Amino acid sequence: MSLPSFSSIPQQGDRVVVGLSGGVDSAVSALLLKKQGFEVVGVFMKNWEDDEECNAREDLVDAASVADQIGIDIEAVNFSIEYQQRVFSYFLAEYQAGRTPNPDILCNTEIKFKAFLDHAFTLGADWIATGHYARVRRSEQGTELLRGLDANKDQSYFLHRLSQEQIARVLFPVGELPKPEVRNIAKDAGLVVHDKRDSTGICFIGERPFKEFLGRYLKGHSGLMQTPDGKVVGEHHGLMFHTVGQRQGLGIGGAGLPWYVSGKDMQKNILYVVQGHDHPALLKHEVILEDCSWIANSVPQNDGLSARLRYRQQDIACHLSVREDKSVHLQFDQAQWAVTPGQFGVLYREEVCLGGGVITAG
């Protein structure tokens, strides 16, 4: 749907629809907006049908309790069909192709800032808000996505595929705050979720072993584990169950340095493994990014750039060039460990998140 026109600067009295997840971050976001004079409405998004797998029932109860304490209305909306079609199908297809996807990034793009955004405007929203640790900067030139001020909680990596249209309508109330202060605000306000543990991992997998979950949907085919020079050292039970850099669960005996996954041959069904954390096969000086998305709608200039090739990683200086097929070639002065196809490479210029793409090769 096309979004209604709006003032580019939030004003007191504007209606803000907040995604209330049942956690402390979104709860404090709603509380702060209410105190700032906005008209606040909560929406709880159900994205997965099996409540037992992702604690949706408990989260809904917590979200409703927070809404009651703050004094706002809340609506529960079921986006599970959209999630299955736009996120989970992608998750399975990527694993079947031998890659290691990050469904949280697609969930943000397709559900939290698309399906939810569209629904919010049917409720008369001027803005939407979430509990992400990120910031936006608005100017006549457009809207920029900035890192959250708490470097330990910054979530701009997960938001890098948002468009100008999406990010222009979003407020991130906790993006300026450190996480301990967010918990203190919740505690001082008596919110029931002030000490609730942060959610980790992928909702739909829950507490079960990953291999068990994935095996319910995809069939693994056994094959050889071998070194890059052709020495067979074991057998795997499905390439989809392994990722580059993996150490645990390989089942390779013997003395010497630990073994790591260094790559996959999907056509021959071979899992390549090497010994030693710093083996040359695990180190890459360049990567290719495809399916790139840029927040400013254009490829960034090649100056002062840094990148993250996974969420929990320090920024690394990089040099960018665009190839004929519109993919992006990134080069690094310092070799990067365990570059993983299917993950996202995200580019920054200081505090500004510029966008990124899917890692396809190193």
C-alpha cells in the first residue's frame, strides 16, 4: 500500500503505533513516547503459529500487562502467513542451497517494517516505533540510519535493508540510551518486564537443537568430509547442518589442532574441513555482496568505509567497487576469518549505516 503523507518531524499529539513484543525495550519505548505527549497505540505481532516453540503466549500476556500499566490500547495481529511466505521459506531455501541465512534481517524488512507498517497506517498512525537500538537522522536530503549509542546493543546491522520510505516513518526511542538505563526506567515505572531476560536466537526454533528442527523440513544427504587436498577424514549427514567456521559437532577424532569447516561443494556433496583456527582456507581478503540494498538509494562512495560481515564483529576498514552485474566487491587490508555465504555484509561510514548485501563468495 502507499503510505499517507506526513510531517517529516514528530510532533506532540501525533499517533504512534508501537510494536510491543513483550520485552523491556519495546515497553520502555512505549512509555517514553507516552510521556513525550504522543498518542500511543500498541500492537503485538504474532509471527509463528506454534506458541510452545517461541513463547508467543507468554509474550502476549507481558505486552498486554505493559499496555495496561502505561495506559494504552493494544491489539494482537497475526502475521504468521506473511512470515511463512516472506521469511521462513527464504530461510529453508538458503539452507537447502548450502548457505547460512540470517532470517532476523528479513523479518525486519518484510514483517516489522512492512506488514506491521502497512497495518499501522490502517490504524491512523503518523509513525511507528520499535524497541530497536538504532537512531535516525532527518534532513532535507533524506533520512539516515545511525548506530544505537550503546555499542554493545546496537542493532543497525539488522535494519540495513530498510528503504527511505520505511525508515522515514520510524521512531527508535531507546536508541539514545544504554541498556542498563532502559532497565532502570522500566523498574522505576514498575513495569512487569523490567527484569525479563532478553530473547536470543531465532523464535521459531525455540529451545530445541538446531539440527533436529531443520531436519523436520529438509532432508540431509550423507557425504564425505575431506581436506582441501582430498584427504577423507570423516562423513557428514547433510551439508545444510554445517556452516563455515564451525568447530563443534564434526566428530573427527585424532590428535593435533582442532578441525573447522572451511567450505562446501554442493554438487559433489563434500564438506571441506581444515585443522587450526588460522588455517589459510579460513581467511579471506575479499568478498562479493549480491542483492544489495542501500538506504540512500545509491551505492556509497568509496571513502571512509567499514563493514561488518556478521553481527558480533568489530568494524573492519574496506574498499568498495561495483562489478558489471551490479554486485559489490569488498576488499580488506586485514584477512577476515570464516566469511560465511548467506550472511550479510553491512557497510558503515562512522555512525551511519549505509546498507549492504548477501555474501556470496570470498
